[in-house]
Amino acid sequence: MWEMLARNAKDFSLVYTDIKAEDDEYITCKWVAPTHFSADCRKVINRIQAYIACKNGKIRKYRSF
């Protein structure tokens, strides 16, 4: 998904909110990424709730819904 957003989008931005540590390993957050796609210049707003598992400062698992 990240590759598609970065490669095909114009005016890409990303905003994180509601970042919460569930425990020592799991983090949740919301992120919004509005973009304009080059094929038809259509505005798309991606709104995601993410569930992230980290270990030693690196993402081990990522799930979004």
C-alpha cells in the first residue's frame, strides 16, 4: 500500500493522530493520507486505524482497518 501511495500520488501528505501505547509492544494510531492520483486527478482520502507491534524500535507486525 505504501509503495502505491508514494509512486502514484500527487500532493501526498500523511497525518498521524490518537497514538496510543497499548503495552510495551503494541501501538495503535489513526492516520489520514489525502492524495490526488495522476491517472484522473481524483482526490482520495485514506483514513486508517493502524495496529502496530514493535520490537527493538522496529515494526514487526502492521495491520490496518
